Amino acid sequence: MSAQDNQQPTENQPQGPPPPDSLGPKIRVRGLAHDRDGLFRVTLANQRTFLAYLRTALTMFVAGVTFIRFFDSLLLEVVGWVFVPLAVATLVIGVYRYNSLRVRMKRTRKSLYDRHSRTDT
């Protein structure tokens, strides 16, 4: 064991996670505490996921068109023709998932914040 292992934590070293009260304002709904920023984080994660779907679909589409147009191999042309509809399907799935979660988040936000504002007044 080294001398550093036996050191006591000092004021400059973090002492673990912050206490729950310092994480931001919370809403109490049916016995559960909801973080106001949690909905915002989920919205940002949903947007990042949609952009990943979009990036994947665009990459597959460009690869498919490249295989079709610039290679003389029958195998690569078939792969290209498979990639193009897969790219469209990936885009449709991404748009569907983004919109469905966006609508659910909108309903959740409305129910949480409307209920919260009624209890405060």
C-alpha cells in the first residue's frame, strides 16, 4: 500500500454525489419526484437519436447509389439496390420513433406541469 491510499479526503476532493435537494427543482406526482430538467434531457436524447437515424439512412442511400452507378460487378449492384430501400425504411422508422416519443413527451409535460401549477395556486 502506498502513502496515497491512506490519505483522507480533503476539501478539494469530491465527496460523492451531491445531495438530492441540490439537483434542481422537482415536481411531486403520485408519490414520485420528477426532475424538471429530465424532460429536457429526454427531448435532447430523442433529437440525437433522430439525427443518428438520419445519418445512417443517408449513408446507406449514398452507398447504395454509389454501388449501382460506379461499380460493374453484379453483386455490388444488387447490394446497392438492397441498400436504397433499406435507407428509406431506416428514415421512415427514425421519423416515426422521433414523432411518437415527441408526442408522448408533450403529453407528459402537459400533465405534469398543469397538475403542478394547479397545486401551487
